[in-house]
Amino acid sequence: MIRATVCTANPHKLEEFNDLFPDWELELLGRADYPPEDGPTFLENARIKARYGRLAGPRERWMLADDSGIEVAALGGAPGVQTARWAEDRHVEKLLTALDGRGDRAARYVCELVALDPDGNERRGTGVLDGAIADAAAGGEGFGFDPIFVPRGEVRTVAQLGDAWKAEHSHRALAARALRAALS
């Protein structure tokens, strides 16, 4: 069993990580003084959080951090690493407005997970869920862009497909599987 500290100030991430890593013993590094996530990539931002955890957290535990967001082709890959700040809690409305009148609706969710062992050695997992942005919101489960994100090969949004589907197929679930593979 891996004993890890989840490097985030968001208590909901601990719940999500408990679902992704049910056989790990997880705790939250509940600090308010995280350094800014100003890296140019999702990987760099996850590293910032994990390295901070390695300095501030318990020495005997693994540090686990993630960064994720959405990249939209018609917006040149934006919002990308700026996803949380770009959307300003108006995820669906803002993205639909930005894509109004544009034909290319291709998009992808990206998640980078970084785990640092007690000696600071890094393992990582990447998850990408390709799809497209729908013309209108649909579905009642999920959050963020889920009501307008249609995964490749599907005709329904993630919010319509539901939380059980998301637990198996989301970018975070894919990143968790990749991290597990990197650890074995």
C-alpha cells in the first residue's frame, strides 16, 4: 500500500483521488500557501504542487499532485493551463460563447499526475480524453465542461454519460491508470 499526501488546497480532490486510488492511504496537505501554478504545461504545474508537498509535507509519505484542464482546437489550445482561471465559474457559457459561429469543435481534456516518493523520485501518468464541444449543454452529472463535452466515439456529453462512466473513462481515470502502470 502506498501512503500518499494529496498536494492541493481543494478538499474535493481528496475524495476524487480516494476513488482513483482506492488501495492507497491518502491524506490532504491542507495548506493555503501553495506557490502559484505558473508553469507553461499541465505537467509543470503538477510538479510545482508535488515539489511543494515534498518540502512542506511528511517526509515518509509519497506526494501526489495533478493539474488538468481542457484544450480547444479553435481557440489555439486555450484555455489549457489557464482553464480554472479562464472559465471564472462560467465554464459552459463562456466556452459556448467563445465557439459561437466556429466550425471546428474539437477539444480534449488533459490530466497530468505526478507522484514523488519519499526520496523525491518522480513517477507520472498522463490522461487525455479526446472529443468535441456540443452546441448546447445536456446532462445533469459531472461539473465544469462536462455538460458540453462529447467524448470521441460517443453521442452524449460526459454529463449525460454520468459519473460511473466518468470514473472509468475520464482524463483523470486514464492518468491514474498510467501512473499505476509507471509504478509497477
